[in-house]
Amino acid sequence: MLRDGVAYFSSLKPVLLWTDALVFMLVAVIAAFAVYARGKEYLRAPWRKVFASRGGMVAAVVIAVYAAVALLDSVHFREPLEKKGAEGETFYTVEVISLLDLALGPLRDQVEKTYSAPFATHLYAKETVELPDGSSARIFPRLQYGGAHLEDPLRDRAGDILYRSLSGAGAGLLWWVVLSGVFVWGMARRAGEPFRATLKRVLSGETAIPWHAMLYTAGLFLVLIGMIASLAGYYHIFGTDKVGQDVLYQAIKSVRTALVIGTLTTLVMLPFALLFGIMAGYLRGWVDDLIQYLYTTLNSIPGILLIASAILMLQVYIDTHPDLFETDAARADMRLLFLCIILGVTSWTGLCRLLRGEAMKMRAAEFVQAASAFGVRHSRIMSRHLLPNVMHIVLITVVLDFSGLVLAEAVLSYVGVGVDPSMNSWGNMINGARLEMARDPMVWWSLLAAFVFMFVLVLAANLFSDAVRDAFDPRTHSK
């Protein structure tokens, strides 16, 4: 089996999308910043406060789970076709899939005919079928995959769902016990104390970092993952959509889109905000006037109209140059990247104003005046004295804006100027649910799935941003 797995992965053709490269570059930047911050006490001190926050660390575990899903969905490739060329060359499918698609195999492959409710065994709409005696009748047909293993769905479904849920939860709980035990054993070995003493300290919350809260949250996720893994091969947990695709699969695949929008937009926004904000506040004069004129003019343009016009122009370019994009995934990825760029260009003005005011205040500080009196260059003063002292504002603003950018993608996709319609996103799910909610009977589960996944991520981001703000805001240091 291991040999077959190695042979399968070696036959794949890797595909590197633009957003994939930027996502992994962002991971490398975060890792480099973590290494850099370990050697700087002025950075380590506030981060210790973040790590000591119970709510912040619980939120960090939730965000880490979402990030792990996004990273799995950022490793793309194309599968080989069985048919070879005349000279034995290998041809590949036009469909680009990811490691997440492989992990969610049953959810991706088990496609029904049309709508079905959560945990249903029959279609949601009646169809005219021919009976064995030759007559016809309108009935709810059985699903091809959902509950297909049941002989009598009315009698067996409830018990089967309960059994599989409990077995999956038990498997997830067992994994949590094993992984938690290994983690606590590592802590005990590092601290040079008995395992039982370390376990007691962790469970009682006597550690500097609230490991108990983080482990309980991780345990909850492992139990949920175990239940989903146990049920997904036999039922559609969140039902299916109009074309029969599993709604839970769509919601999970939308995680990457939301995180890409929330993080890559920051990479575009930060250089503009940092450069223009610090320059305007420190240099003053005509530089300040020019930068103020720039962001005031940009703010006067309705953001939704600017985004819509840019996306529509890009779509025209993509349609007129199909030879530049080898697959549909590449076209959708280009639109996602362009949306991140447009959102970044239109969202840097708020942070720029904050940094301008802070730089104006620090311009009169004694250490800045002393550096200027010694003839230090303006560029060095801005990079060595002003930039480190405004990073708390940058960090707080970026973390707070993350949830807003996630919601912005949903709104833009809802009005039709967001990500490509072929790309999984919560905004596209909500947009599709607009007509489904008007059906009779109403199709409500697509909206519910998008709401649940988006709510958990935005709530975790807000809780984590509160912990970051409390730790980095100088006004809270005296509390």
C-alpha cells in the first residue's frame, strides 16, 4: 500500500498557482518574524501576554485549524490520464485538485442528482418514476450515496447515525488522548519533572500558557473531525446543492478563499500604509499635503464601484486571452489574486491616517530630535526610530481588519464582483442560497453551512485580535 501511494504521488504533475506561492511566502515571513521576535525582548513581552490569554489561545487553535485546511488546499497538482501518447508521453487531466481534495475524497466524489437535505436518504423534490407494474407515480427517489447502505431508511437511519457519530467521536477522543499524552510527556521531559506532576499542572491551568484550554479546544475539533470522517462516507451531513454536490465539501473548500482574502490583502496594504503614513507624519510640508490629497481622493471613490470596474476589466482580459491560462483553476486564481490587490489598494488609507498621526506625535519626541541633531538621515530615523514604535498600531489594525476582509469577500461575491463563480467561497454559497431560500420547500442548508463556518472564523479572529490589542496597546500596560 505504501508503495502504491508513493507511485501515485510521483505520477502527479505539480501546479503552483500565484496565490499558492504567496500563501507559502506569507508562512515563511511569519516564521521569520517569530525567529526574529524571540531575540527582541520588546517584542517577546507583549507576545507573552497574548500567549497568557485564555480566550486568545483558544481562538489561536481555531485559526490554526482553519490555516491547516487552507495550507492543504494550497498544494495543487493534476492527475495523469490512463491513456498515453504515441511516444509514451503522459497526459494530465485539466482539473486541478489539492491535498485537501484527496483527504475529502467521499465528499468530493459522491455527487447526487440534485438537492437533498442534511442526513437525508431521498431527494428533496419529487420525480415521476415508472413502477414495476408499468404505472407511474411521483415520489421522492432514493439517493445514490446518502444512506444507500440502509435497507429500511425509516427504521435504520436514526440508529445508524447515532452509532457512527459515537464511533467517530470515540476515535477522535482516542487520538486526542494519545496526542495530548505525547505533548504532556514532552513538556515533562523538558522541565525534568514526573509526567503526573506536569499533567496535574496542565489540567489545573497552573502553566504560564493556558495549555488546558488549548488542549480542550483541540480535543473538540478532533471529536468533530472523527464524527465527520465516520459519517461523510454514508451521509451528506449538510445536504447537497442544486447539482448534487456536497455542501459540507463546499464549505470546507471555501476556507482557503477566505484566508487568502484576509491575509494576502494585508501584504498589498501594508507597504502603502507604512511608507506613506510615516513619511506624511515625519516629513510634513508638501509631502504631507501630497499624501493627504492622494488618500482623500482615493477615499472619495466608492470602493464597490472601483472593485467592480477592476474585476470586470480583468474578466474581459481573461476572456480575450484564454491561451495565457492553461486551466480553469488558473483563471479563477488570477481573479482571486486581482481581488486581493484591489482590496489592498482601496483599504490602506485608514491605517495610513493612524500612522501619520502617530508619526507626527513622535516627531517631537526627544529621541527623534536627538537623532536629527546628530545628523542622522531622515530615512534612517524613519526606519530605525519611527517604524518600530508604530508596529503595535500596525499589528492591532491588521488583526482587527482580518475579519472585516473575510466578510468583504462574502459581500462582494454576493453582489457578483467577488471571486470567480467556479471557485468555492462562502460568498458564492450565500449568493446561491439567495434563490434557494425562495423555493418551496425552502433550501436552507447552504446558507446555514456558510454562516456556521464564517461565524466560527470571524469570532475566533475577533477574540484573537482582542488579545493582541490588549497586549500591544501601550495604554493597557499600566493595567
